[in-house]
Amino acid sequence: MQEQTLNITKLVHDNIDGLSAEERAGLKKQLADALQALAAAAEPLPSARLQLDVAEVLNALERGKEAWDIAREAFFTCMQQEAWADAVEACDVLFQAKQAESLAALGMGIWLAVTFPVDPELTVALLIHVVDETPNDSDGAAVAAITARYVVDLRADDAQHENLSFLTGHLLATVAQRHGNVQGQAAMDKWLERLQLRDPQVFLPRLAGVVDRLVGDRWWFDRDALRNRLPR
């Protein structure tokens, strides 16, 4: 595993549009440091986390295919170790690699992030990707935005709640405005009622439909088997 990873190091002639020479040099230094740390790592989960560090830098350097390969390996390690938050982070990195199955990776990450009690900030980040990727008139964006607010209310601790509530409130208002030209609380209330976005027993199954459309038949894990391992 690590021997293949270390072949990533030849970056001398990279020419990344939009990055200054100083920024490129900084990213190359980050990559070299991450690879050195990865070479010294012995345990599976710390190695996977370092792989994600490497993949994030590769994404920044627009080396998406290499980022995808190493992040996907890290994802499977995290799943084996039942490190759900790290697996979700791997899905985020895979989405940002902009490869053929990146949307499927996003969908799987959302499924894990909503199913398992991971950091709400990470869950919100993935749901924001859905909003960004869907057309202005898509109900899927509305479902993602309301789920983000729901997860924050359900999981955020006192230190997180204020900032994340502001973020998800702004996200929902933005989606409502672009979806239905909603302005003002009265219009927002009507919009939420019209789209049935007040009851999680209604909008969460709709989110499952959004996830199914993103992933299709490309699931990398058995959802039923994971559900059976959840605390009752």
C-alpha cells in the first residue's frame, strides 16, 4: 500500500492553473511531509487518516485520479475499522476528486453521515455539496438543506450549535429563495408546508431517494448489514 503511495512524489513539473508559484511550492511541501508521515505509520487507521491528508493535497494540486485512488483505499480501511466519521471524510475527499463516481461517493458519505452520529459539521458539509450540485428548482436541494438544519438541532453540542444553526439557516433561506423566490418568514412557512419539510419522518425518506439517485447501483457496502449493527 505505502510503496504505491510513495510513487506520488514527483511534482517538480506540475503546472496548476489558478495557483501561484508560492502556493504550489507550499502544497508540494505539504505533500512531501504527509507522505513521509505515511511511510512511518504502522497502524491501519492512522495510516488511513494520513492517506486522506495526502489525497486532500493531491486534490488541491488538481491530481484528482491519484487523490481518488488513495482516498478510496482509505475509505475501505475506515469502514473495516468502523471509523464512521473518517469514512465520511473519505467520501468528501472522493467527491472533491471530481472523478466518474464522485457523486456516488457523495451519496454514500451522506448515507453514513446521517445514519451514524458523526460530527454534524461534517454532515452539513456533505449536504451543502448536494445543494451546490442540484438545479435551482430541485426539491432535492430543499430536502438536503432541511436535513442539515435537522442534524444540527439533533447533534450539535453547545459550542457548535450557534454557528452551525446560523449556517444551516442561511443555507435553507438561500435554497428557498432560489427554489421559490421565497422572501420573509410568512413565505418561508408556506414554502416549508408546501414541500412537506417540517416532519423528519417525511423528509428523511425523501433524502434517501436523493441518495439513491446519486449512488445508483454502485454501493460499496451493505446498508442493511450496517443498520443491523446500530444500537437499538
